[in-house]
Amino acid sequence: MKKIILLTVILGAFIINGCNGSSSQPNFKNMAEIEKLSKEEFAEETAALNNHVMKEMDKLLDKHAKIDAKFEDEITKLHNSSVKQMIEYGKVLDKKDAETRSEYVVESLMAMWGNADEMEGEAFEAKFDKRIPELEAYSSKNLERIFDDLFALMDFLDFEDAKETHPVTAKEFGIQ
């Protein structure tokens, strides 16, 4: 029950947090760079990555008048790079004790929520909702999974959550 509530909060945060943040592509960081971050810096960066993903999803919906294979290819590239980066942050957390991991995840979620007043999440949510019939008509289980993963990108900070809520992607990216 606790994980369901957390997942609901995370999904709501992603929708609400929508399009906030820098428009520039975040730099891919490796574990050594991430390990040097303070908890606050870690939270800021994971929230920025999430914000970047939401903005890019928004741009892709604007760019593609039709949900088709081209759209799926582009969102797959966004998915792969974003999940891979969030997993790097998760690898750093995986080395920490459970209490510290939890503190870092909560701090990251709070960083997302901290930006809630400045975002355009409602516009993105309306745009996405309007395209749902088209997404359903395209009928791609892969695309459905990609959206599920991107809307809950922070789940990849906690490998146990990732394995439970995103088993296909967790396996695909080597989370055992």
C-alpha cells in the first residue's frame, strides 16, 4: 500500500511538475561525478532531469502531428537516455544504507515539488490527455511502457521500486 501511495504521489508530481526547468540538455554524469554531490545537489539534478524529460515529451507531442513510428522512435531515444541517466543516480544510492537512500529520494521528490508553482504542468497534462485516444489507436505496448517509465522516472532511483513497478525496463537496463 505504501508503494502504491508513493507511486501515486510521484506520478502526480511528474504531471504537475511538467514543463519546468532548463531547456538545455542535462549533461550525462557517471557514478564518480554523482558520488561527489551533496544530498541537495543530488536532488536538484534528479529533479532537473525529470523536468527536462517532461519538456522534451511536450516538445515531441508538439512536433508530431500524428502518433506514429517516427514519434515512437524519438520518444524511445529520450526514454533510453533518461532512464540510463537516472539509473546512474540510482547506482550511487544503491551503495548507501536504506535510510540514506530514502532521505535522498525524498529530497529529490521535494525538489520536484519545490518547482511546482513555476511550471506549466497543467498545459502539458491537457495536451497529453487530448492525445490519449491517438496513443491508444496506435496501440503500442512498448510506447505505453515508455510513457509509464517517463512519467515515473524517479522510480529508477530505488532499484527495488524499479523492479517492482517497471520490471521490463529494469531488466532491460540491468537492474537485478
